[in-house]
Amino acid sequence: MKVLIIEDEYPAAERLEKLIRKLDARIEIVGVLDSVASAKQWFAAGQTVALILSDIQLSDGLSFEIFEAFPAHSPIIFTTSYDEFAIKAFRVKSIDYLLKPIKLPELAAAIQKYEALKLEFSPLAYAKKVESLLDSLEMSRRPHKTRFLVKNGEQLIPLSQDQVAYFYTANELACLVGRDGRQYLVDYTLEELEALVDPNQFFRLNRQFIAQVTAIQKIHTYFNGKLKVDLRPETPQEVLVSREKAPAFKAWLDR
């Protein structure tokens, strides 16, 4: 298997090379590129590899520029110092990522994922996945929504992000609940709101609730690994976080 590394930090590139060779001596590292410009030049020459391991932040720009200029027909494992909330689109699009400092078990798991996926997807399918990922990341780079214009009778009221306690759905309608307890209908679905609000301030607790960090009052352990969350203003129904989401939720609170 031929692998290309795109990494501008020499110690990180050297560590990655050592880990790859330790993992499987049969893997051939065909090159280590340290910039967007050098990678574009490499791809312009028509060279191809089975797998790309690429840092996100390079000395002369973001590596996404490379794959926008040369739609990749190879799967990409991104390496990054970004936290999981900034790059959750990677999981959604089934393209893996590794958080620095990279550890051997994590690299091994990523390679195994590549091996499994290459049996399932053609090169064209990989290209479509990368294109879809780039679209998602373009959306994620847009400024987060900081105000909501809500209707109160015949009036329109702008509410800042700090005035929002949480969003919830009821009868297929999305409602905004202010810190003062007042409720307003909003013209967004919860899925749209999740993409619009700042992930540092808001978390999707479950299918019904997205909460502002300041609205979370207490957290209780619940059966089967779930968490029960007390919100302020109070809610008439229990607000539960699933066992699967619980680790990410606790990490978000402990940032």
C-alpha cells in the first residue's frame, strides 16, 4: 500500500512515519509534503496513492485547498489538533481523523477502517465522499448565528445568543426558550439549529433538546449509562442524554 503524508511539522511527520512502519513494514511512504503549494505540485504531476494522511493546518493554508483543487480519488485520514466538536463532520462522512499526538492504536484503527471501506467503495465513491465532506466543512466555517428574530404578538424581537436557554421540539414545531422562561416559535428545525449555533455554547442533548451551557443546572447519573439533565428554566419532561452521547456531553462541559 502506497501512502502520502502531508504534514508541515517535522517532528509530527517523523513520528507518523515511525508509527506507520511499526504498524506494517509493507506500507510504502511515497512522500512527505509540507505545504499546500508542494502538495498541489505533487498532484498536478498526476501521481496517485492508496491513502493520504494529511494535517489540516499547513504553513501556507488549509489542506482542504489541495483537495478542492484536485478532487481526491484516495481516502484521506486527517491529522489535527482541533477538538472533536470542530470536526464532527469527519465522522458523519465516514472519513477518519486522528487527534495529535497520534497514538499507534488510533492509527491502527484508522488503517483498519480504510481497509474495510476500500472493499465497499469505488474510487469515484471516495471522490464523492471527499466532495461532500468539503461542503460540510464550508458550512461549518461560516459564522455561527448569534441572534434570533422572534415574533411576540405583532412585534418582532431580536434575542441574542446569551438570552437563549434552550431549543426544543413539540408537535413537530421548534421552540426557543429564553432565560426568562418565555417561549417563542422559530422557523428552523432542530437539525438546522444544531448547524447554526455555536457548538462551544450549545449541545444537542437528544432528539428534542439543544441546550445552552448556562441553562444546564445539574446532571444526574441514570440507569443504563444515561444522564439526566436539569435545565433552567425547568422542563415538564425529563431530559435524558443517551449512553452513546454521554462521553461527548461530559467532555463538552469540561472544556
